[in-house]
Amino acid sequence: MTATPLYPPVRTRDEAEALIDLLEARLNSVEAVIREETDHLATARLADAFALHERKALEVRSYERGLSAFRDNSIALARFKPSGLDRIKMRQGALQASLEANLRTLQTLRTVSENLLRGVASEVAATRSLSTYGQSGTMSAQHRPSRSTALMVSGKF
């Protein structure tokens, strides 16, 4: 049993052009949502970035279906040589660059959050000694509390 193609077979140059236009529109949508997510992540608007998850998933699935139709019709596309074929290849490169920027942003956020958590954990785990005064009425150097900076957490996400 063979699967029914999602897109009808390309039989004319006009149909080849239409498939290219469809794939480019879907590529534009995916790239736009990836860039929007990256912008939100880069400016620490995490809630806004996470809110894009469903939209991004829908756009990616739609693009994958278009890409599948593109592959299924690769012979016809090679035969008809639609004008947008080179444009699609360039756009693929732009999408790749957007995905790489998104990944770098996510990696940076991960590193920052890990460092923040390590710092908080070390502060919490640090042993605290009682502050006592010696006979002269001054604190001895070994009992002076460590100078730690306050932790500031933003409630704005």
C-alpha cells in the first residue's frame, strides 16, 4: 500500500512554479517565526518565546509537507526548471543561518542559567560561621562573614 502524496504531481511548468511559490511561502513563515523566537530569547522575553512553540511547530510541519512535495516532484522540477528553483536554494541557506543564530542564542541562555544556578547553589551551600568577637572586641579574620553580593531576580518574563 503506497501513501497518497500530499501535493498533486507536477505536470506543467505552471504547476512547477506554483510548487516553488508554495514552498517559498512556507519557508518564509518558518524563518519568520524562528527569527521572532530568537529575538524574544535574545532580549530575555522567555514567556513570549515559549508562547511561539505551537505556532512554530505548525509552521515547521507545513514546511516539511512542502519539502516532501518538492522531493516527490524533483524529476518534474528538474525537467521544467522553474524560475524560483535557485531562489529556494538561497532561501534554504538563509533559513539555515536563522536556525544557527537561534541555536547560538539558546546555548548562551543555557550557559547563563547554568552559571546562575551554580552561583546560587554555592552561596546556599557555603558554610556560615558565627560572628564572634575576640578579647580585644574585634572580629577575628577567620570568622568574618564572606562578602557576597545580593542575588537579583527579575519577575518580568
